[in-house]
Amino acid sequence: MSATSNVTVSQSYFSRFFATLGASLAQLVRAPSHSRRAEAARRSARHVLWLAAGSATVIIALMVWLDVVEIRLMPPRGTASLWAVRILTDFGKSAYLLWTLAALLFAILIVSAGVRATVRSLLLGLGTRLQFLFLAVLAPVLVGEAIKWMVGRGRPFVGGEANAFNFSHFAGGEAYASFPSGHAVTASALAFAVSALWPRARVAMLLYAIVIAATRLVLLAHHPSDVVAGALIGVIGAMFVRYWFAARRLGFAISRDGTIVPLPGPSFERFKRVARRPFGP
């Protein structure tokens, strides 16, 4: 192959790369196209209001009656035998999850620019769903971080005693970043998002979110009300992102009654069939 041909192939690859990148970003901000989005918005708003009202009641009750009792029952912070729990809790760390999803998205972008159209279509379908997972976690995580800073609730035993109402608003710093639990935000958002795309995974993802929340309590990183608030923020944030995608018919559709349902995605069998000849026009 001549140098001129190499340059032409390189230019063709990079043009497809940037065209795909531009199209994937543009589809997220385009005007909503779904005719039933208003009904879906009303339905989602009703769910959010009921969820927020019920959770707010639970959070206040936990602060008053359970938070102090629960943290006094937990093993002392730094207990050596909790090493496995410290490893397990990292699976709810937003930075790890978001960087992993971002790396997968970037890998799909790189590969899709060099494969034939059929494979590219499958990869982009998978990429849309990874975009949803990424944003469904990122949006509530950012909201949760802002609330942490504004509320400034002390973590368990900060100040030397069990005090559920130890606040230093806008203080910043880890000591006063207890409400809400960032790990609970991440785990609940991911659990909701994965379950929205693949409903058969609901039980497994619910167990994952519960386990991550439990590790935060055992490690005395949060009060019970922090965990419940984090779960609430994670679910509501992921619900908003799901509606955003459904209104643009990206990975989801809106049924006649306003219910948001996942669209069929690229199957593993389809990937196996087209992977035999991935490159080409």
C-alpha cells in the first residue's frame, strides 16, 4: 500500500471517528421527538413526588429515632476484621464506575470507526446504552455532591460523640460530608439504570445496592438516614435521565399509557455472527 493510500485510509478513519463522536453527542441534546413524552413526564413526576414524600418521612424518622442507635451498635472504626467490607464498599465508588464506563464508551468509539457498517451499528447501539448508564450515574452523583456541601452533616462520631444533628453547613471536607451517602447514590442509580435496560437483572442489582449501602453503615461512614437519602437521589436522578433518553427514543420507548420501556438492544448472538468479519465497508 502506498503512502498516499495510507494517508487516505487514515483520513477516512478519523473522519468517521469524529463524525460518530459528533453524532453521539448531538443525539443527546436534540429536541425531544417522542409524541407521548408529555404523558411519560406526568407519570414520572407522580412517581417522583410519591417517592420523595415517602422517603422524606423515612429520613426524618431515622434521624430522630434510629441514627444514633444504629451507629452505636457498629464495630469501632478501623476494626481489622472488616478488611473484606472495605474492599466490597469500593464497588460503590462513583469514580471507579464512571471511569470504567467512560473507558468502555471511548473503546467503542475507537473500534466503531474502523469496522464495517453492520458491526458499527451494533456497537453504536451498545454505546447508546452505555451512555445512558454513564449519565444515569453521573447526574445524581453531581447532585449528591452539591447537597453534601450545602448540608454539611458530620459523619458518625465526628466531634467525639454520637450526634445525629451535627451540622456545619457549607463546611466542605470529608468529616462533614455524611448526607447523603455518595456510595448509596451511585449504587442505587446504577441498580435502577441497569434494571431499566435489562429488567431480568432487577433482583441482582437490588441486592448489589443493598450490600453497598450496608457496607457504609458497618464502616461507620454514614448514618442510616444518609443511606436512604442517597438511594432516593440515585433513583430519582436515574429516572430523570431515563425520561430524557426515552423522549428522544434512545434505548427506550414510551408506551401509550406513558410507561417507559426499554427498546430491544444488540444481542450477544448478533455480535457473534457479525464478529466473523468485523472490518470492511
